[in-house]
Amino acid sequence: MTTSSRAGGPLEAKMTQAEIRALEHAGRSSMAWPNEGYDEPSHANDVFRALIPAAFILAAAAALMVALF
């Protein structure tokens, strides 16, 4: 008979209070709640300007595929 009455048996690892506390704090610190606003300029205009030629390229590729089939 084993010395442990738990279902995991005598070789089951037990967490210390320090390990539990460390995991709880790690979970809280990884949450994405910034204290400050985003101070950098937005790059949305650059993204939209890049999408315009990309849309033409995709339209040309679609037209070529339709023409071939």
C-alpha cells in the first residue's frame, strides 16, 4: 500500500505556494492592458496605399485565369 491516499500516487508532483504565486503573477502580467495610449503615428494610410496596387495585381491575375479557362 502506498503512503499517499490521493489518486495521483506517491510520484505526483506538488506545487509549492511560491510556484503557484509565480504562475498567478505571470498570468496577470501578460494581460494586454496598456497603461498609456499608442503614441506613434498611425500607418493606416500606408497600408491602404499598398492595397491599391495589390488589388490591381489580383484583378489582373483573376482576369488571366478567366481568359485561360
